[in-house]
Amino acid sequence: MTTTPAPAAAKSPAPPPRSVLLDPAFLRLWAGTTASGLATWALPFVLGLAVLHRDLGAAGLGLVLAARTAGFLAAVTVGGVLADRHSRRAVVLWSALAAAAAAPLLAAGLGRSLVLMTFAAALAGAGQGACRPAFQALTAETVEPARRQQANAALTMAVRGSTLAGPTLTALLAAFLDVRTLLLGIGALWLVAALAPGKGGVVARASEAAPGAASAAEAAASGAASGSAAAASEKASGTPAPDAVSPSAAAAGSVAVPSVRTGFRAEFLDGIREARRHPWFLAGLTALVAVIALGYSATSVALPLISRDRYGTEWVLAGAMTAYTVGALVGALVIARLRPRSQGWAAFAGLGAYGVAPLSLMLPVHPAVVVAAYAVAGVGIELFNVPWFTATQREVAPDKLARVSSLDFLVSYGLAPVGLALIAPAIGHFGVTPVLAVCAAACFLVPAAAALVPTARHFARTAPVEERAG
């Protein structure tokens, strides 16, 4: 007598991942990142109040802000190397403490010593620059891959929210506090940025294995440096290679620390080689530079002029900038939930949407059209930023993530002042409309060309699993 086997019980579907906003480790990271973003934004605004109170001259303000930018650019690459060489949490701690220490120095030099203020501003910029790539890498250590897009969206929403509410809050505080006290408050924000984040390493090592192992193995096959090859062997096999990683670091899920370290220059070049292995990253960086150095710089110079000369009011300037920030908040909220099948193409389309901002300034349109164009540009920029950060954290080898992120910040932030310096003379020589036309065309065409680069469609070497199955 035969019996019919009982049907196998259907597997219950896996529960949906818990929201990243309920993760205490991420909330601590979010608090630190938000505090650093608010402190970074607040410093130029508070120094502007010092000019209004005649504690600082206009030339002194320019010198102090230039020193801060120089400190940022000098430290961002150093911070990337250090964050890959040591604990990312430690780099965040010490860089944020350096920025916090700059605040009382700024307060002490205000109205007394421009030299001291310049030094303090450079120190603040260095702390800001060193912590940016470390924060990016610490996010990858704290949040598991499935929730990183939501995490990056939450982080960028906090920064945009600070930009939107910050002027009102600072103006309100300025009614009761003097500029020196506000500068000390900026130092307190940097203390929060230093102390709030956890140690990282919350993400299990297995969750990092897939992209990191593939990246490192390919780097070894393409003839990378011997130290990178050793790390690749360890990630691919699961067995630590000689001089590759200590057992305690592996157990904690931290970055591999070579026992025999190469020099700073060699490690930085190793990060450049890792970036070159990802054509989508180079294409995205090129498109981002074009939009920032041309589109953003042109609109920053032209919008105040057009608001004054064409519309006769500063409200167009204020409305457009507010609409841009609100649009960025909306874009971050949308991309926290949206998962396009071709995320790279969608991201480049969002980046190219910034072209509507200079386009709206070219034409004699109603002021509401200009404001709406800036809102669209704000939505688009976050439709690019969030997937860009998420893809970098997913695709780049974990032990080189901070260095690659530092390249992103160095190129995009470093070339922005160059664009600002060139746009104003170009407008004076050729006129506003031709310059805006060239910049709008660059915003549309460069991201479109970047989308044609191999691997750009998905911001990855291979399509996602669901795309291949379809």
C-alpha cells in the first residue's frame, strides 16, 4: 500500500525589515551627522551676523571663510586615508573635537585678532573635512545593506531640514544671545557630533561579504598593490591572509588594518585605483562636477542679479532658495521608498533636472515659474544623492570606502569655488543669458552622457537580482 506524502508546508514570508528609524545605533549616528551638518551651515551665517554687528569686516569674513574651505580640502583626503586605516568612529571623534575646539578660538579672536580667527576657521574646516568620509564609511558599518537607502535619505533630510529651519532659529537666538555665545553654541554642536555616534561594526560581517569580496577579488586580479591583494584574499576566502587583519578586528566587523602599512601616498593612490574600477562612479563624479561647477555656480551668481534687475524684489531670491530646499526634502522622502529598476539612469535623470533652474532664469517668465523650477531642481538633486551614496557604500570595497568617499567630496567641493570664481567674470564679459544657456545645456547633456557609461544603469557591475530574474 502506498501513501501519498504530505505536502510540504509553505514557507512563511520573511518579515519586512524594521525601519531604520527604530534602530538605536542609527539614531545615534543620525544625531551626530545632523549636529555636524547644522554646525557646518551655521558658521557662515553667524559670521555674517558678526559683520552686521561690525565685529568683523567684509574682507575679514572672506578671509575666514576661505581659510575654512582650505582646511576642508586639505583634510578631506587625510581623513579618508585615516578612516580606512583606523577606526572610523575614532576619526569622527577626533575630527569633530578639533572643530569643536575651533569655536572658542573664533569667539576669542572676534573683534580682536583676525589671525586667530583665520587659524580657527582653518581648524574648523579641517575637522569638518576629516569627518565627512568617516561618517560615510561609518554609515556602512552601522546600517545593513537593505536599509541603507532609507538611512541615507534620513540623513539628507536632516541636513536639508537644518538648512530650512536654521535661519529662523539663528535669528531668534541672535535676539537674545551675542555672536560669541552663538559661536560657542556651534562648538557644542560639534561636541554632539563627536560623542553621539556609536562604535560602528553593528552590521554583521556576512552582510558586507558580497560586494566587498567581489570588489577586492577583482582588484587583486587586475594587479592591485600587494596589500590590497592580501585583503582581497582574506575577504574572498574567509581566512585571514598574512599581515591582513587581526582576529579581533575581524570578529568586530571592522576595517582590515594591515600590520605592515604602506605610506599615505600609496594608500591614497590605492583609493583612486578602487574608484577607477567602477566606471559608474567616475561617470557620476564627472556629471556631479558639471552640475555643481557650472549649473549651481551660475545660478548662485545670476539669481540675485535677476531677482533685483528683472523682478525688482528680493523675494524671488528667497522664494527660489526656499523652494530648492523644500524640493530636496520631498526628493529625499520619495527616494526613501522608491526603488527604480534602473536606479543609475533614474539618478542621472534627477541630476540633469537641475538644468531647469538656469533655464528658468534665461526666460522672462513669471516669478512663480522660477520658484517651481528651483523646487524641481531640489527634488532631482536628492533623487541622485541618496542612490549615489547608497551605491558607493554597497559597491566599493569596505576597506577603501572612506578613501573613495573622500575623492567624491574633494572633487565636488573643491571645484565649486573654481566655478564661482569663473562664472562672475564670464557673465560680465558675455552676459547673463549666454552663460546660463551654456550651463543649462551642460546640466542636461553631461548627466545624459554619463548614463551611457557601462555599469551606469544600475550603479553596479551587475543588475540587481530581481532585474536579472525578470
